[in-house]
Amino acid sequence: MEDKLELIAAGEAVAIVPGGEIGVRLRPDLTAIPLAGVAPSHVVVVSRAEDRSRLVAAFRKYAQVMLTGPE
């Protein structure tokens, strides 16, 4: 995460993240601006097709639960 924040701080990137506690966790040199009137969008997780990592599998499962609720 820190490398992504470095890109944002350097003016090389922006990020759109879910609302909530992100403003509390930001570095002092960054700020969060709420987006209003933005329609919901699709969320996609991309990984290498041959990746059988337990970490990737756990992330995909966790992301699905967070986005859709428990099965």
C-alpha cells in the first residue's frame, strides 16, 4: 500500500477507494475528497491465470464476501 501512496503523493496517480475510515489512515501529505453522485460500478479482481497462491485465493474469497455479503 505504501508504494501506491508514494505514487499518489508524487502526483503520478490517483485512487478511488471505498468510503469509511480511509481519511483517518491517510498520510498527512495526502487528502481524501468524497465523490458525490457517482453511480455504483463493477469491481474486478485480476490475477495470473496459473496463480494457485493461497493468498490470492483468500483475497478473492474475502473480497467477494465484502462486496456481496456471506453466501
